[in-house]
Amino acid sequence: MARLEGKIAIVTGAASGIGRATVELFHSEGATVVGADASEGADVLADAGSEEDVRKLVENVAVKHGGLDIFFANAGISGGFASISEQTAEDWAEILRVNLIGPFLAIKYAAAAIAKRGGGSIICTASVAGLRSGAGGAAYSASKAGVINLVQVAAQQLSGSKVRVNAICPGLIETGMTKPIYDMAKASGQEARIGELNPLGRGGEPVEIAQAALFLASEESSYVNGAALVVDGGLSSSHPTTRRFDIRMF
């Protein structure tokens, strides 16, 4: 069944991982999809954290295809595994620029275009790291917590527009961003332990997040708005073990 037949969609971070899987799935469900990325491998080169790039992306797609129905603000960066004491203000600024300002810009420019078509869906990639500690670095986690709150505020401010705004909170998914984790596990012979902290006992696949994005993009989620959909194998259903303070961190 073509659940997105006749719909026009933009997906950022589309060159690999979750973005690429979503572009392919949306296409298979009947949508016209424009994939954007700051790297080669997508339809359009665009920096998701650049206001000019996002504005032009939305305007060009709307003009070329006659409008916009769906925007999946998926682009993001991890910032690595440095502790708070090791990170700089510049590190934080860049992570927030891409991970939080990027979704803000997507909402700012896509909402009006989607409203002109009679409504639609904006989806932002957050993370379980935005729900509680233990799943990412400080700057990354803070940026994703901001995304979760941003979609709630946006859903309220867009009341009456028929534009829904939701977030997806992935757990551990095998993508380019998480490649270092998988590489370290493979190198140490611990690959089988990946995902052992969640009840399903495994990491996730990009297509499993793409399927959640499809749900939020389609009319099947017509009454879902301002929500953070967790797709993590059950990881966030329990609190992680608290780590003791280690003076060596500082």
C-alpha cells in the first residue's frame, strides 16, 4: 500500500544511515523525496544547520514539486565521547548548531510550506540520550533534549495549521555515527554484546527508524502531535546504573 502517494518530502542527513533508509522507504510508499546532506551521496548538498541552506532547500523543493508535505529533520552529529571537562565551547556550539538549530530551521521554513498544502508532518530526530543520561555525551544529550522540547513548543505554536510536529528517539542504531562503537566491539571480540543493555538484546537497524518516520509522516499518525516516539528496544524503560564520581575525569 502506498501510504505516501502524492506526497512531497524532504529528508536531511540523507546520504547514509537512517536518512538513506528513510528516503528509500518513502519512495517505495509513493512519495516524491528530496534527500539533502552536507556530504556527497544525496540529491542536494545542504548544511542542515545553515539558515540560508534550509530556506533555499524548502523554497526550491516547493517551487519544483508544487509544495511540501513532509520534512524529516534527521541530520545530526555525535560530537564523540569526550567528557564535559574535555569539551570546548566551540564543540558545544557546533553540536547545537547542527542537532538543535537544524530542526528549528526545518520547522521555521517547512511549516509555512506544509500549511499551504493543507497540513502535513514535520519529524525531528532526537535520541534516547535526550531523555536521560547514559546514552551520549553532554553536548549531544543536551541537544537532543532540546529537540524533544522544541517539537512540543512547535506543536503548540502551530495550532490550527494542521501541521504536526513530532520527534523520534532512537536507541543504539548501526549508522555512520555509531560506527566507532561497532568497530571497537568487533575489534575486541565483543560484537555479540552490542545492545545487551536493552530487553531485546541487540542494536537497531536504520530501516527500523525509517519505519517509525513513515508512521509519523503518514495519515496513520493523524492524531499524534508534539510527541517523542521512542524506538530503542526498551533501553529507556529503565534507569542505567549510576557511575561513581572519578576524580581522574578532571
